[in-house]
Amino acid sequence: MHTIALFSQSAQLSGAELFLARIAAGFNRVNPIVILGEDGPLRSIVEASGIKTFVLPGGTLGSVAGRLRCCRHLAALLRSSGAAVLYTHSAKAHVLGGIAGRLARIPVVFHAHDLLGPPARGLLGSAFMRFCFAMLPNRRFANSTLTRASAGTVARRQWSVFPCPVPDELLAEPCVSAENAANYRRARLLVLGRITAWKGQEIALRALEHLVDAGHDVELHIVGSPQFPGDGKYELRLHALAANPKIAARVHFRGHSEDPASALRDADIALHTSLRPEPFGQVIVEAMAAGTPIVAASNAGAIEWLTPGSDCTTYTMGDARGLARQVSHLLAQPDEARRIAKNARLTAESLSVKEIGPRIENELIVAAGPSA
């Protein structure tokens, strides 16, 4: 059985890191190990699945020499663990892992979870990441064709595109939201995810104003917290917008949740509010799995796997009035909301770890080559 090393520089609970944890836990034809560039909450989640986890020595990335030391540490760990493939999941992990894989003389697979070009990166950053994706990996994966296309000319090379899988814990529960979608009281809207400017929680606040003006009895729950430098300033901006007397009593900042599945099930309608093209948008399929109708920006990568009007509702990115119109329609047509939620659950089941995991695992086995 091949040993596959999954590597992320970050150990925070963002989309790519949660993907890593879910996929690793679902492998059954390979022996996964996880390597992290830092200690953090992801480590506990991975170790709870019984997966051997390593944290590279800290303080190694402050200089070019430090990064080279990190590559050597990683290469040594790959050799000592007997890893047959290195599978990387973050921008720094791609660069460091690409070099370490060459040092360890094993194949490297890059999985792009974020856009490789603008607007996610500046011109220099885009050129550098595209160069790395051209030169370093043996195979390239992406979470959507949108993400693949962001690689520029490198997108013409061979890639495999896999949707982000739905958490098993969401699919294990009954589809309660879909059953209750016709029983709107004060409707509970939810925005779930890291608080940062490009995630666009402010669009939900502005949509809430339009809904209140239209006479809807609604409230907005914002679940998530800042994770990286600069996010705190955006959170302060959100609180200032929420202080508007028209909506102040209807906005609830819930902070980080250890149980996002419950937050999704408790919501009547989930909102996806990103302000730049979303590489995938895991909250979209997570809401679908919970049986909660989702109103999503139309240029999210996840939409390519969905059928708007059947299992989701879409609006033009950044258009608060458009978002409010779609929410208003679902509130006024609860039978349609229930239909969309039930269809969404069926779609989510086709995007489960059990469905997606084996496809990824098979390609990693192919990348590893014949067993010794």
C-alpha cells in the first residue's frame, strides 16, 4: 500500500485545509500521512481521524535560507516516511513541496484550491504561481474549471478537476431544513465562513436592509471569525454597518463555530456573498447537504456542478439588491424553497467524500506508479 503525504503550510481551518482533512480521512487504498508547516487546529482534526501527522520545525520561512532548510526538512521526512507521492494543498506548500519532492525524488501533485491569477493575486504573484505550476508538479488538480482557467497558459496542460466533497456529518443527518422550509417565522438568514473582505459579508448586511424595506421579517446570523492579519479591520467595518438602526436588532455576530453543520441546519436560507470569483465555495454545497436553500453568487466555481433554479438560486456577484430579490422570492414561495432544498440534498449526496475521494485516491495511486 502506497504512503501518500498530504502537505499544507497552513494549519488553520480554511477551505483547502478542511478539504485535506476530509479527503485524507476517506482514503482506504493508500496510507495517508499529513505534514503541516505550522501547528494549529487542523492538526487536532486530522489526528482525530487516526492519521499520523507531522509539523515541520517552526521559524524556518523568514529568509531564503530558512525556506531551503524547510525544503530539506520536508524532503528528509518524505524519505524517512517512505512516501510515494507528495500531495500539496496551499500556495507555500506547492512551492516548498515542489522543491522537496525533487530532493526526495518522488512525484508531486499540486491541488489548486485558489485562483492562480488576478484578482486573487497581483501580477508578480500570478506569474510566479503559474511558473511553479508549469515547472514543479508531476500532476495538477483543481477544484473547478474556473480555478484551472486561472492558470493562464498552464491550463492547456493536463489537469484533473474534482469538486470539493461534502462533509459526511452533514449527509448523515436527516434533511430537516428542507422539511421545514415552508414554515417561515422570522426568517433566519446565514452567512458562514471566514470574516475577510473578499468573502463579502457586507453584501448580506446591505441585502438585509433591502429585505426589511420590503416588509420581510428577517434576521441575519454571521458565523465566522477573522483568521489572518487585516481581517480584524474588516470585522470592525461589518459591525459599523450592522449598527444601522434599521437592522441593528436583526444582526447577530456568532463568531467561530465548532459546529457549522448545526448553524446550517438552523438557518432558513444560506447566503454566499463572495466579492471575487470563488474558486469553489464549500459553504454552497455544505448548505445543500444540510437541506438549507442557498442563494449563491453566479460565478462561484461550485456552480458548474449544480443546476441553478433546480438545486440552488443564484444572483450577480456583489449585487445586494439582486441577492435580496432572490431571498424575497424564496420567502414568498416556500414550496419552491422546499423543492430546491430537496434537490440540493440529492446533488450534495453525489458530491460526498465517498464519491469524490476514490477518484482522487485513484489518480494519486497512478502518480505513485507500481508498488515496490
